Amino acid sequence: MPLDLIIPDLLLPDDAPEALRNARLAHAEKWLARASSTREAGSDSLRWVARRHGIEGALPVAAISRLGEGAEAAGQWLRADPVHLRVDNDGLVLHDPSALALTLGDAHALAGSLGAHFAQDGLAFEVLAPERWYVRYPGEAPRTVPLPDAFGRNVFGLLPKGGGAISWANRLTEAQMVLSSHAVNEGREPAVNSVWFWGEGALPDSLPHRYDAFYADDAFVRGVARLSGARVEPRPARMEDVASSAAQSILVLADGLVAPLRRGDSAAWLEAAARLDEAWFAGMGPAIARHGTVRIILPAERATRIATLTPSSRWRWFRPRRPVAAHA
């Protein structure tokens, strides 16, 4: 009963703070040292899951995410996530949306005003979570830059292109005007001063069946699970909660490090990494005994590390341990 455990943002980018790169995680170091490791092309967790299920090129993140959230997903969809753009030197830099701390009521109010403004274009906005907004659109899809790829970057040069009769770059400017004068933004810091269009496309008819069960909270990953005919479960708190499963093949997304890294909160990342080490790596020995094979997938920009553990791995005690960052 093999288990694939995906842990995004455990392997850090080159520009991560030294305090994070020097972090020592005893259990993770032990099992990464004993694993048989290979490398794949650099990726993030969403792209890795997509490629595992045969999706190449631009990912229809919006439509698949809607399916993962239990919403109707027919037609063509974009994510239109609320963001904050801050003037930085000569450009506008996109900052982590989690800092907005939107309530569901405020999200509905803001998205409702956008929907009213763009109704004549046939754009229908919908909020499924405070930080996840969607827009259904007619006609040709634009070419967009995924939101995770735009964090911390100057958005000039990253704006939507194409899209037939709809000029999406102009619509983005109009959205910023609607939001800047909205009552929800009065006195709010940071303000919700833009949306980010991304994840265009329609829902695939089906996906190949790679796993019997998915344990994940991410909407896109849950949507992939449903399209592939897998059982969908919430992300468990620890490895032991997965070990009791009777499923034949399992994918787990342990993404608790993503939010603190995106918002640049080093202390929160270190705390989350320590919890992850105890929750997922401390119980690795019994998990290997139960599942037979455990693969630890560590997506990163330069290369994705695949660390494979089997029963024989438990006896490789002589291998030297290194900080997790050294495995990037």
C-alpha cells in the first residue's frame, strides 16, 4: 500500500533567510539520509500532482478547484483571487493575499461590485472562500501567470494576454478602480486593491486513476482526486492518522509550510517545520512497515526531490545526516 507524501516549501529557495536554511529537523534528517533519492524537474505541488495525472501545460486550476470545493464547474473559469499590490520603486509588487485577512462577508461585497460592473461583458463572479474567487467567462481564454508564480514580483509583464474580444489587462485596471473606491477598503490596511486572474480553462472530462485516496485540504488537489475517481479525505494531523487507512495507494499533501513562507514569517515557518517533523517524520518507521513504500516528494523551484523509503531503508543507520536545506 504505497504512500506519496508531498511537502511543499520544506526545500527552500536560494534566497530564503539563513535561519530557515540552517534549521535542524532531527527526524526529517534521519529519514532523508536513509532514503533512495532521485530528482525531477523543478515544480510546485500543484504542477507535480497535475503532471502525475497527465495534465501538461497551462493548468485549468479554477475549474478543477471548483470541483474540489463541491461547486458546479461546467464552462470556462478563471480564478480572480483578491490581492494587494504595493508600489515598490518603479513597479507594483504583488504581496501575499493571506495578509488581507478577509471575512466572507467582505469578500462577497467586493466580488458583488465587480460582478455588477462586468456583467455587460458576460463575466460572472463567485466567492467560494474569502481568498478564492472565481469568474466564469465567455469566449477565448486569456494566457495568465499563476498566482504562486507572481508573489513578490513586479506585475508589469505578468498581466493576462490574449482572450479574444475581452481585453483582460484592461479589465484588471477596471477592477482596481472598482475596488479602490469600495466601502470595504475604507481604513483597511492592506487594502484589497486588485484581483489576480489565473488558472484559465475548462474541466477535463476525466483523469487517470493514480491513487485510491487523497488526503488534502487544497481545493485543486481535491478536484484532481474527484476527477480521477479517488476517495477524498481532509488532511490528517499526523502520519499515524494515515497509517490506519485501508486504501491501496495514497497521496497526502502536507502543506502547512506554504503560508508562513509566502508571507515571509520566519518564526512561523520554523514553528510549523518543527511541528511537521514530529507529526510526519517521527512516525515514519511504522508507516514504512504498513505501506511498504513511502515516497517523500519535496517540490522546489530548481528541482523536485523524490526520497523513496522501503523496509530496507530502516537499516541504513550509517548514512550521515545533513540539514534539510542541503537536499535541495
